[in-house]
Amino acid sequence: MDFAIPADLQAYLDELDAFIAAEIKPLEQQDDNIRFFDHRREYARTDFEGGGLPRHEWEELLKEATRRSDSAGHWRFSAPKRYGGKDGSNLWMAVIREHFARAGLGLHNDLQNEHSIVGNFPFVAMFDQWGTDEQKQEFILGGFERTRRVAFGLTEPDHGSDATHMETVAVRETRDGVDGWRIDGEKMWITGMHVATHCAMFARTAGKAGDASGITCFLVPNPTEGLKIEEWMWTFNMPTDHPRLSASPMSGCPTARSSAWRAAASRWRRASSTRTASAKRRASCGAALYCIDESVKYARERKPFGEELARNQAIQFPLVELATQAEMLRLLIFKTAWEMDNMPHEQIERTISDKVSMCNYWANRLVCEAADRAMQVHGGIGYSRHKPFEHIYRHHRRYRITEGSEEIQMRKVGAYLFGYLGPKRGMYS
């Protein structure tokens, strides 16, 4: 067994660092763009008078960073080569994302909206594996060319973790001689709808509440008749691009007859496994390590009563525990990513989904604890917005709820541990 970072991966990290220094850091500094990352970041990013949405200047800056990265051959790293990517593996993505987050806030990798110069594209995997050839051309290549952007329409006001109990329904309908679908329901927390060209809207087309089968994903154009954004939900972490929307009714859309993902109605686990891969690439462990590193550095520099703050066990021991947990977590993340790279995509959900859940819930909890401890170690300045810890905490606190709350993640681990799901299923019966 070899736990060293492969030489070619380390070389690529060095190449990325050089690109950041040459292209991204200068962009971050020009035209006062640093306002999006220093103590002014929340106001600079947020149009408070415009519904709390991201300011146009902020999103344009992110686009420019990804344009430069794409030109340099980095942005599409995780995408298949046939779409201009490099077939980047889960392991490499996990290492890269940790490396970026450990470097702190910056245009190279922004925690708040998952922006990075090495992009994470869950929709590419979904379209590539289960979309039609026409959809692959339109939405994968169109996504990279920025002519298409898809929002993920799964959660509902009354159904979050219990997604298979969704109340949104779709029925076939003919209107003005055109065959299509009528979709009725409400969706919640549909990130990115202010710029989305389509909403990937999940609706029940057969079966009963709780069934994994009978759910179809429709690519609904935005805007379209009957699709209405009811309100923008203001959150702990601003700006917001998470609306509550209604769909009542929609039918006869230009793409209605070809909008459903192929076999989606009977392959709910496919969507789940793709989200699993996406969550696996999140930078929570790197952000936790950043908080620990900065706390250690500050504790060595700060000298209350003429002695280093780091001499106090009340400072040392909490950071020792966090550092120990972070080291164990990063090894589990890398191991799980490696396992994902060495099995068919559909097998992930059946065999190691519990390990992904372990990584997910513990990383999100750990980074919140690390950010909170960093505030405590730094004292008053740590609580201020002149340090990034409050921003890190507010961002990652949401991941203890969204995309499967930590309780749901723990429930998954429990189901695998006790043999209700996974490889041990039936062992104890």
C-alpha cells in the first residue's frame, strides 16, 4: 500500500499553483476585486436591494476566472476527454479541492458557491450516462459554452430528505395538438434559477409516495409558461440564489416530448449516485485544515502576558483533537475516492455509499468545529469579518442540512452497518 501523493498528481498541483500565481491572483487584485474576498465580501457579493441575489459584477468575475482556466486546460479537468476534459478521477479531484481550500479564500476556489478553476460538474456525468445524444450536445457542450445552465429541482417545501415522497406530479397531456406533459407542484431551494436556462425538475409519473421508481426528471426551459419564482429565500450565508418556485401548469414546451432523461423513471439511484460523486469532491476537509493551520500560526505569534498563546494546553488540546480528526478524515476521503474510481458508477450506491456518507457528514461537522475554534483562538479579530472564519462557518453550516442532512447520512451508515442495506444486507436475518 502506498499513501504518498502520486508524483504526476503533485506535478499537476504545482502546475495549478503556478497558473493561479500568474493568472488568477492578478485578476483578484485588479479593479479592487479583492473586495469580494476581504471584510467587504458579503456586501460586495450581494445585491441586497435586488432580492439578495448575487451582484452581476461578482458573477462576471467568477466567469472570467473560469474562462482563463478553461483556456489553460484546467477548468474541465474532471470532464471526459470527448468534451474537452481530462477524465480527472475522483481521487485527483479530492486532492485538488483539498489543496485549494487549504490555501484559504480566493478567486482560485470560492467556498460559497462551489466556484473553482478546476470545476465540478455533476450534470455532465448525469447527461453523459443517461441523456440522449441530442441532450449531451445541447447541455454538456452548451454548459461549457455557457449557453445552457441547469438548476437541480428536487427539494420541495414539504419534502427535503424524504425526496421520494415528492408531491410534484407530471401527467401526459395534448395541448393545441402537441403532445407533452403537464407538471404541477412546488420546489424549494433550487439554486441558480436566476441564471438557469433550464430546471431539471423531478416529478412523479407513476407509483406511490416513497417509491424510488416512477420518478422522472424533466428539463423545463426557464422561463416557460406556468413556471414561477415565488420568492428568493434569504439565508445565513448571503448572497442567495435559492428560490421557492411553483409549476402549475406546464405543458406543450418546445422540449416537452424529448425532455425526460432516458430511463430516469426507474433509475432513481442514478441521480443519487451522481450527487454522491459531487459531494465527494467538496472542499470541507481542506477548509477545516486551513482553520487549524491559521489557528496554530496565530497561537505561535500571539503573546499575551509575554508568552506564546500556544503554550497553553487550553489552546493546544482542542486543536490537537481537530488535527487528529482531520488527518483521519482526509485519509478516508482519499481512500473512498480511490474506491469510487475502481468500480462501475452504479455499484457505488450499493457497496460504499456508507463510506461516502461518513466523509460527507463528518467533514461538514468538522469544518464548522474548526472554524468555530479558529474564532475562539483568534479572539475578537477572529469573530470579525477581517478574518475568513465566520464566512467559512456560515458557508459550511448549510452542508450539515443540504444534499442529505447529517442525520440522513448517519442513517445511511447505520443501515449499512446493521445490514439493512449494502454488502451486509440479509447477514443478520
